Amino acid sequence: MQTLFFRVMTPIYNAHLLAPEEQADLMAFLEHAETKSSSRWNTQIILLAALVLGGVFVLLTAIFWKDRVRSVRRALVYKATGQGARF
């Protein structure tokens, strides 16, 4: 905590070194963060929520736009077979 270990930081922070109180506070924070156990459930909950919401959106799209896909496909088939575009 007394020196700057990166040459890139030297011109910026050389004149603004940490005070002893700031160093002690930073070390206490880092020690506390190291001993704190991290929860692995957060990532799993977010992944599960994303999958559920994605499924809901796909289901809603299938329900509300079911006729749209059929009508577009029907028009393309009629056009491709030379029967003209009928709806």
C-alpha cells in the first residue's frame, strides 16, 4: 500500500498518495471482502428468470401471432406456385 506497482499509475497518483488512515480503511475493507462468502445462487436465479421470461415471450408470441405466420406463408406459397397472392 506504500508504493504504486503499475508504471501507468505513477504519473497520475504519485503526488496523491494514500494517507495512513485511508490505507488502514482500505486494508480493512479488503480483508472483510475476502472473508465474506459469496452466494452462487444469484447467478442461477438470474439464469432461471431469463429462461422463464424467454419462454413466456415465446409462448405469448405463438398465441397472439399464430395467424400472422400462416397468412404470410400462405401468400408466399400462392405466389411461388403462380396462383397469385390470395389471403
